[in-house]
Amino acid sequence: MTCWVPSMVPLSHAAAFAVAAFIIIVLPRPNVLFAIGRASTLGRRPAILSVLGAVAGSTVPLITIAPAFASAK
């Protein structure tokens, strides 16, 4: 029986991942811009409700699709 030993990630791949992750984290997403716009025009409560709506809009499809991915082999 052979044992699989993971190898180190090449430095070039790690650097590319770090750059991509930094760009994704730093750039504001559409939901963030929407919440900032709502907060600046309507105030805190509508902005919080907008964020909750965006979270619900992202969570419902995720929950409905998750069982299909869990059962896939």
C-alpha cells in the first residue's frame, strides 16, 4: 500500500493566488456598493435591510443547490 504525500505548492502558483485573492478582497462587490449607496441616501436601517436581502438572495440558492453537490461523486 502506497501512501500519498502532498507536495509543496510552487511559489509562482502561491504568488498568483495571493494576487488574485488580494484583488477579490480589495475591490468592492456590487452588493457592497449597493449598501453604501443605500446608507448614504436613506440611512442605516434601509442599508441593513438591503444587506439582509442580499444575504438571503445568496443563501437561498446555495442551500437549494448544496444537496446536489453533496450527492455528486
